[in-house]
Amino acid sequence: MNALSFRFLHTFLILLSIGQLLSINGYSAVSKTTEPPGGGSLSGKVVEKGKGSPLEGASVYIPDLRAGAITDKDGSFKFNSLPSGTYLVEVRYVGYATVNQTVDLPKSTVLNV
């Protein structure tokens, strides 16, 4: 197995584990919130620093809301109907440093990482 195949398999298994963990707890890993509908939304794009290349399959998670999303092929994600408040957003991607950023909803509606 070459290094690229191993990295792909490793990334797939981590994302599968995250998806299963969220599904076990009744949450979808695809842009689903767990709080009652609110007025805020949060969207953005995850790209490679320096190059600007989109990172497909990055995990975007809001722990306080137990809401998670996985970026699409363009590196984009979106959360709808988020309650107002200040939340920590965690962005993870295999082989890259985890990014933690605080957002204030509904004031912040776009988060590019």
C-alpha cells in the first residue's frame, strides 16, 4: 500500500468514525443541527493555508450544539437554524492542525478557515 492510499484510507476511517459517532447519538454528519430552529446560520469554506486549495472531507463541529458537518468537494459547509450565542467551532482534517475559532451568532454568518 503506497503512502497516498494509506492516507486516503486513514482519512476515510476517521470520517467514518465521526459519522458513526454522530449517528449513534442521533445526529447526522451532514449539516444538521440538534437545537430547536433559531435565526442564525453559519457557512464557510475550509482551504489549505497558503495554497487556497479546498479541503473536501474536513470535519466542522460545534461541540456545545452537538452539530457537525463535513465539507463538500469545494471545501464548503453550512449550518442552518442555529440559536443565538457564542460558540466554539472546531475544524479538523487529517494531516493538518486542528483549528478552533469562536463565533458569535447571529453576528457571524461566514467562517472561512
